[in-house]
Amino acid sequence: MSQNLIRLPEVQRRTGYSKAWIYRLISQNRFPSSVKIGTRSIAFVESEVNEWINQRIAESRGVAA
């Protein structure tokens, strides 16, 4: 299974959330954690972000995920 990494601007685009809100959700363990990819670089596992988005959609539709 291949794992793709996406950077924060793409996560912001997909979720519609600001950087500060994403970091707040991460600190509350309510959003997938980032992966350190360099000394000053982070990324997110695309499949984890997609799963999180799909769970939000299911919750809003009243469907158990």
C-alpha cells in the first residue's frame, strides 16, 4: 500500500480549516498528526486526512462510520 504525503496548504484546502484550527485539533487528538519530513518540514498522510474527512461527512449525514 503506497502512502502519499500532503503538505499543510493542501490539508487546509481540503478541510477549509485554518492552520491554527488544524493545530488545535491535533493537540486535542481530533485530527491526524503530522509527520516530520525534514528539519523544518512536516506533512500529513493523505489517507489519514481523507479518512478523517469521510468520518466528518458520515457524522453530518447521521451515518455510523
